[in-house]
Amino acid sequence: MMKQRIDRLTLLQERQAAADQLEPKEMEELRDKNESLLLRLHETLKQCQDLKTEKGQMDRKISQLSEENGELTFRVRGGGR
């Protein structure tokens, strides 16, 4: 009975040792994936910020052109002689 317990304990220790060897490799893979995802996140955030900036510039240009169009329409109709 004692021999069975020792054999079972030895087997558990061997399995634990094998699992411990796999863990660092898996952790490294997870770290690599995490770094890759963080890089993609930062790139996406930068693209989002660039698009917001571009949208603001386009909105200002549209407003400017709308004002100019309104002034030209007013002149064409004879209001700005």
C-alpha cells in the first residue's frame, strides 16, 4: 500500500515537472500575442485620432465653402451691389 502511494506521488511529481516545462513556453507565446495586440491597438487608436483630426478639418472647410457659397448666391441674386 505504501509502495502504491509512493508510485502515485512519483507519477504526480513527474507530471507536474512536465507541466512546469510547458508553462514558460505558453507564457512566452501569450506575451508575444499580447504585445502584438497592444501594437495593433495603438495603431488603431492613432488611425482613429487621425480620422478625427481629418474630419474636423473637413468640417471647417465645408463650413467655409458653405459661407462662400451663401455670399455668392446673395450677390448673384442682386443683394450685394
